Amino acid sequence: MTQTIALVTGGNRGLGRNTVLKLAEQGVDSILTFRRGREEAAAVVAEAARLGRRAVALPLDIGPNAALANFAGQVRQVLAQQWGREHFDFLVNNAGIGIHTPFADTSEAQFDQLMAVHLKGPFFLTQALLPLLADGGRIVNVSTGLTRFAIPGYAAYASMKGAVEVLTRYLAKELGARGIAVNVVAPGAIETDFGDGMVRDNRAINDYLASQTALGRVGLPDDIGAVIASLLSSDNRWINAQRIEASGGMFL
């Protein structure tokens, strides 16, 4: 039986790390990427091994001037060396950065950085990896609850994620002939180091967001990694072109 393989960007920490490990629990191997945090990435590889699954960490800066063709070549080489395969099965576009700045104060440099990481990067990374993505495979793009509700300071960030949600529908339409399903998972507020750990470390912000969430708390990485892993399971193969918000019911 051929081993199932996922490629998870930003898999060394936060939601990406949790996704790799949740997939490992389901018997899925992973190629995970990291921009910084080589030691964190190595720890995820070790934890996946403890769960009985193989993981390989590759460096990738998905920001401006990303060498995506070179990265695709590295993925091809790793697939051949580690799995004797030419293709992987799941792509999770998770890597991201957080910039919290009011609309009136957002600089062009901040806008361009967010565009490069959250829209241009996933767009052209997915394009570069298409020859390596198996027919019948699946793509999950990670968005944000901020495309549905508005919190001041995230106009540029949420705009990029809104574009990713539109892109997801186009990918689902254009890749459908290959049997590839493409969906979006949109987390609400999560306790991670994303955005300098604002939700995790600022008690006032944490309490406010929890008070605006139907289930009475903000999310944890386990809440999101489990959703992504479930979406990639064979039980959910008929879900396509959907935005699935995992927020505990924020701002209803």
C-alpha cells in the first residue's frame, strides 16, 4: 500500500506543527517547511517519528523573491530518496505572518510583505508543486475568521486571506479534472505565538475574544490541526471549494 504524504508549510510551530502531528496520528507522513526555527522543525520530525511516522523538514522562505522552483526540486528529491515516490498527496498552505496595524497607518512595505507571504507565495508555490501533487490529492489553504468579521488593525492581512478564499474556489474548479479537492480552513482567535503571541499572552485580549465566542474560550492549536487532518481524511473526500470556519462560534 502506498504511503500517504502531506506537505505542510510553516510546520515547525503553531498550527502547522499541530497539523503535522495530527496527520501523523492518522498515519500520514509529512514534508514540513520552516523559515526560522530549525531546532523546532527537528523536534516536530522527532515527535512524528515517536508516533510512528516519517517527516522531513525543509527550509522555505515564502516571502518576497522566494525560490519556489528550487524548492520544488528539493521536494522532488526528498520524495525519491525518502519514499521512492514522485508525488505527494496533500498540500497545506499554512505558513504566515501577522501584522497588526490600523488601515490608516499601514505602509506599502507592510502591505507588500503580507501580499508576498499570504497570497503571492501560496499562489506560486501551489503552481510550482502541481506536477508533484498526485491526481486525486487535496489542498487546504489556511485563512482566518477575519474575512467574515472585522477587527481594526487587520485590514491588509484579512484582505490577503480573502483573496486566498477566492483563489481556493478557482483552484477547485481548475484542478477538478485531476480529482483534486481544494478547501479553506478559517481559524478564529488561537493561542499561539502568531502576531507576537497577542491572543495567547495578553489576558485582556484573550478574555475579550473568549467573551465573544459561543463556546466561551479562544482556540488552541489542537482545535485547528484536528480540523485540517479531518478534512484530509478519506471520510471528507467529497467536500470541495468550501470555507470551513473553526472559531468556536466567534461574533455570531
